Amino acid sequence: MSESARQRVEAIGSHLSPSGTSSSSLPPVVKVAPESAGPRAVGKVVIITGANSVLGIGRATAHQFAQNGAKALYICDFDDSNLAEHKKEINSLYPTVDIHTRQFDAADEKAVKAVVDDALTRYGRLDVFFANAGIAGPMSRFTETDAEDFNEIMRVNSLSVFLAAKHAAPAMQKTSPAKPKSSGSIIATASVAGLRSNAGSTAYSASKAAVISMAQTMSYQLTGTNIRVNAICPGLIETGMTAPVFESARSRGTQQKIGQLNPLRRGGHADEIARVVLFLGSDEASYVNGQAWAVDAGLSAGHPYVPSKSGVFA
């Protein structure tokens, strides 16, 4: 072996083993979260609004946190017609999780504060607040939208997120022997309509854009607290809100056209959003903050187009 070749081999060996001996002397990988193969929410206290719908993201998210070892779940909604049944179902599947149902308006400050205070009183901590409550409102042109309708959409979709963060953030800073450091995750449901046009009405889109802006701004205003604020931006997901679209397509036999403008060519399921919420609420997302995370099959990644039969761009 030539001298230059020998030097290259020694350099590579030194790079692979800095001490020049064995890999056992390598510094350990810094790990902030527990083992990724295990449950992601062990011991966490979680509040979820907008959890009543049978097809909803809130219900699916409650299942994900329960399955992943949450200590307690508060499932909340303005409509409580299904909450008791949801509680029964989750308790049957995950009996060690404390499930609390709450009926209130997510844009009612006293009610939001009350549920946060209850979590602190019972458990001495709050780890995750998923501000998921929302309404679509009338699908009309902005020139035909009443001021009252606009304000109601902003109230339910945006003010509710503001109030959730306002009261959750101080609660998440509370410490105890079981939670020695300030920490928490606030997750708000926005929409691709808050990122791009043509995905919702003007009022709805404005309310979701506000949610994204709040997540970004709040994340900076919580600097140093170890509390993260993120927004998720679902695409076309089959939920109680969008069920008429899916049902209408099925009745016409055109269900294959649902989601045709996204690269995956399909609509989504609530569980697909819930798994992202679980990640953002877990310690595995400890460095994800101030983001608007699109979960939309790629719809917002480009300019929507309808492929031609030839396979080329139309």
C-alpha cells in the first residue's frame, strides 16, 4: 500500500472512531424523548376540544392519546350528544386512562379556564391542549356573507384557539415532583384554507389563517418556557363537517374523484390527522415549534391540476 493510501485509510478510521480505539468511546446520542418504540404520551394530561363528532379528528385524537398511555383525557364539545359514548368506548379499550367529558363553548373564556383549572386541581399538571373546535359556516361569496356570520366563524375558529393558549400556557408552566420542568404542547386546528386560496370561504379561510399566525406569534411569546405551539392544516378529510361532500359523491358514484387534485388522489381519514397531533403532543416533537403543518396529501405543495388521460400535465 502506498503511503498516501495508508494515510487515507488511517484518516477514515480516525473519523469513524475519534479516539482511535473502538466505537464504545463514542459520545452518546443526546435523546430528549423516551424510546420511540414505546407509548408516546405516558402520564400526560390532555384536553381536546371539538371531540363530539363520530367521524371527527377530536375523537380519533383521543383514541391515539389513550392508546399511547395518557394519564387523563378531557374530551370537550359544544354538542355533547356523543361524548358519553366516546368515554365508554375509550374506557373499554384503555381502562387505565381517566376520561372526563365537558360540554361548553370553546370560545367561552370562563368555560375554557374552568376545564384547565380542573386539570390542575385533579392532576397538578397540563401537558397537551388540542384546540380543535371549529365550524365551516356558510359557503358563500364574501359579498353575500353577513357580518354576523363572519364574526361567528372568527369567534369559534380563532378566538377559541386564543383562549385555549391563553389559559393552557400558564398551566403548562406549573411544576411538581412528577413534572419538574415547565413544558407543554398547544396544537391548534387550522386548515389548508389558511395556507392557500380556493379551499374554503373567505371567512373560514381568514379564521384559519389567524390560527396559523397565532401559533407562530405565540411560540415566540412563550420563549424560554419549553411550551410549543403548532398548527395543523388538514386537507380534505372525511369528518362530520365534510361528510355531506363524501356522501354526495358516493350517492352519485363519483367517490373516486374525491381528492383528485392532490398527489395521493384521495380524501383523508381523521386518524391520519390524529397521528400527527399525537406526534406534536409528544416529546418526540420536542424541537417542532411555531409551525403550520400541512397534512393534506400534498395538495398545498404545488398548484392543483387535473391530469390528462395522456398522463401529462393538463
